[in-house]
Amino acid sequence: MPSHCTIEMEANGPYVVTGPATIRDPDGHAYEVAEGHTVRLCRCGHSAKKPFCDSTHRRVDFVSRPSFEPEPK
């Protein structure tokens, strides 16, 4: 198991965060993701459980461009 956090972008879906990780809201409340566990974070903006994904992106036909340009070194 990795000992660091990974974040993957699902095509037309959420960010998948694999722990260990800490997710903090603007008020400083923390949600801990244990090592090897995953949570999905909403990208479509329509989830009723923000910041977590509730699969609403499927109903609203969310389309993403999960690829990105690497930053120049």
C-alpha cells in the first residue's frame, strides 16, 4: 500500500482520493482518509453531499477534461 496520498481524476466524474490524507473544510474541520481507503470528491458541483460525490454527475451529464498540461520545469 502507498504511504502517500494519490488523487486521480475520473473521466466525467469525481476526484478519487486514496489515503492517507486529511481533507479540511473552510472552517478547519478535518475528514481523515485512512491509508489505502478512498473517497470521491465532487467536481460537477451538483452533489447533495458536497464535498463528496453522490454520483449526480451521471444524471446531469457532467463532462470533464481530466487531462492536463504538465507544468514546465
